Amino acid sequence: MKGVGKFGEVLAGEKGKVSYDEVAARLEKIIRSGSQRKAITDFVCRELRKIPHYTWVGIYVVEGPGLVLASWSGPSATLHTRIPVGQGICGAAMTEKATVIVPDVNKDPRYLQCFINTRSEIVVPLLKDGVPVAEIDIDSDQLDAFTPTDKTFVEWVAQELASVL
Ligand code: SME
């Protein structure tokens, strides 16, 4: 599935305008480049953060009985570099094998706090033959930041990335 021309919306960021499609085009290129896994996941985090309301982006991989942070991009590091099975929004997305969007993290008892400024979060699992192998976790400083376009877009990224992880 091609990402380019799929998402349409243009967003106004600090450094001018950015569209989901131009981010998708760059992601598609690197994901299909044959580069090493860590280089790809680092790039994906950095690139996704160009979307103005994506404040912190991380990729967790399933390792043993939990999730381990493989790559991240954002204003600060998280203390949650390992998340045990079933904990947090990340754990919920793994159990449900489906995207979890939390419009207000302060109202969700499952939420594990990483950053004081986070107001909403989206977690998208990467499935391989129906089994979660990793997750994309995005925190936003904006309340209720994640739209249906974000869900479709990040699910597309997850599907692309799952094919090379
Ligand atoms: N908030 C996540 C934990 C990871 S941090 O957002 C980086 C959760 O509830 O699972």
C-alpha cells in the first residue's frame, strides 16, 4: 500500500507547513531502504515528530515478557524503558492487539505517566501474523490531539514497519 497521496491533510507547524503525505513518503523510502533495524526505527521516530502535535514518539519492541524501548524522539527521555505485560496504555494495546487512543490521560487509570505535560496518547501495535511484535507510542501535549486521520496514518506506518521488523 502506497502512503503518498493517501492522507491529504496539511498541518501548520513551528517551522512551516507539514503534510502527512510528505512524512509518509519519507517513511516509505527509509522503511523500504534495507537499512538496519535500529537505523529505521530511529528515523521513523524523528520523522513522525515532524507532525506538530506529536510531542514524543517511541517504538517499543516485544522482548520476553514485556516491552523494551528501541528508539525514541522527543524533548526528554522516559524512565519507562521497559514496560511489563499488561501495564499502561502500551500494555493495553498489546493485549487488545488494536490501537488505543486516550483523549485525556489524566482520566484513564491505565495510564503510566512519563512526562508531566502529556495530555493525550495513541498506541498502535505492530502485528505479524496477528501477533504483536512492537508498538508505536505517541504522546501529545495537546488534549484530545489524535484524530481519525492520525489513527489511519499511524496504523499505516505500523503496517509498513511490521514488514521489516
Ligand atoms: N504512557 C505509556 C508509557 C510510556 S510513556 O508514554 C513514554 C503507557 O501508559 O503505557
